Amino acid sequence: MALHLDPPCRAEHIGSLLRPQTLIAKRFEYEGQKCSHEDLQVVENDSIPAVVKLQQEVGIKSITDGELRRGAFYQGMFETLGGMTVVPERSLSTFKGKIERTKGVHTEDFKFLKGLVVLEVSVPIHLAPSLLSYDQDVKYVKIPICGPTWMHLRHGTEYTYDKSVYESDAEYFEDLIKAYREEIDELYQLGCRNIQFDDPTFAFFCAESMITGLEQAGIDHEGLLDMYIEIYNRILAGRPGDLTVGIHTCRGNFKGMHYCEGSLERIAEDNPN
């Protein structure tokens, strides 16, 4: 009997790969405002080919950049959108713009990875069939994206957005959903066929400590979970049949310490479609 795999690989790499010391040092410099983003990007570009080669050599199909362009899983999306700016220790009243996708978020990342797995050769492929595998690797290249619910889970309705900009969660997520759909659409047009949302949100709903805290705060946790699921379903509505999408959820790992615990049974039947 033929083995059916969806996604089309038996095993895949989910999280980040270890950063080389040169990249770690450069990121510290960048975060300490001692170098430019362009300086950091040069080291990222120099480091990523090695992790791609490692994945190819061990037979991993879902090739990523090892998340070497991110210091943490939640970086990349939100700070790139128009209307959002990273400003430490600043009140929400300083942010006045609506969320919009003014440029690609992970599109250049995909182009860079695509260039590493596609070989430019002058020999006709029928004369060198072994090279075909490299071309086929493009459809497995996976782009990890921070989940759309992460900021709202962390900060709640009160602190996720400025009330002079958005009057409700519905308004806020309407623009965020549009931005995510635009990003996914452009990635698809560029040839991306594998997207992974990094979102520990759902694992938190498995923790009794969080459920208790939400109840004490007067928050309908079942309604909140339903809203988060609906956000994903709206982002992915009408997605092409050959676009593989996964959600990476976990209980956290901060220097070996988990953030939450509990059975996945609470959310198993409610996952996004």
C-alpha cells in the first residue's frame, strides 16, 4: 500500500537551529545599537547556507533558514507591519497608525532560501537527473511566521492596540487578517508551498493556571479560543490546495523552563480547519 504523506515528508524540522557564534555576537551588537541592520544581515546571509546544506545532507525536506534571522520566534511579522513600531518602555498612546502591510515581511527570506536550493546549471536536466532533486526542494522550503494571535494573547484587549486607532478586537484583527493574507498570497506567488505558524497560544489554553486566571479576570476563555481559531480560518480561507500550512504550538522553553502544561485534549477538536 502506498504511503500517503501530508505534508509530503515523513519527518520535518520544526524549531530553530543553533546559531554560529559569529551571528550571536553580531546580533548582540545590533540589539545594543552598535551596528546596522544591514551589517547584521550580511552575517545572516553568510550563516544560512551552512544550515541549508546540513538539512539537505541529512535528508530533511522542509528546509528552513534555521530561524537565523530571528532572535525569538515572535520576531519578524509584527514589527515589520506599518502602524507598529518597536519602542521600548513607551505607552500605547504614542502609536496612532492602523496596521497595514506596506512591504513583504518574509518574501525576501524566501527568495534567499530559494536561491540556495535551486541550482543554476547549463546542462539539460535530462542529462543530469540527479540535479532535479534540488529543483524539487523549492516546494518544501518552509517559511515560519509568528502567529497572528500572539500579541493579543500576551497583552490582551487593553494593551494590544491604541483605543484611538481601534475600538475593538474585531477592528484590530480585521486589518491584521488582511495583512497576513497579503503576505501569504505574495509568498505563494513567489513559489512558497510550505508555511508554518509559530504560535504557542493554543498550548496556553491547555493550562489550568491560565484558564483559572482568565476566569478570575472575567474573560470568557472559550470565547477567546473560538475567536483565535476563527482568525486562523479567515486567514487561510480559500488557500490553494497545494499550499501546506502547519501550526507549531508548544509549552514554551525559556532557558529550559516551560511556560505552561496540560493535556492537548482541551483544544484537539477545535483546531483551525
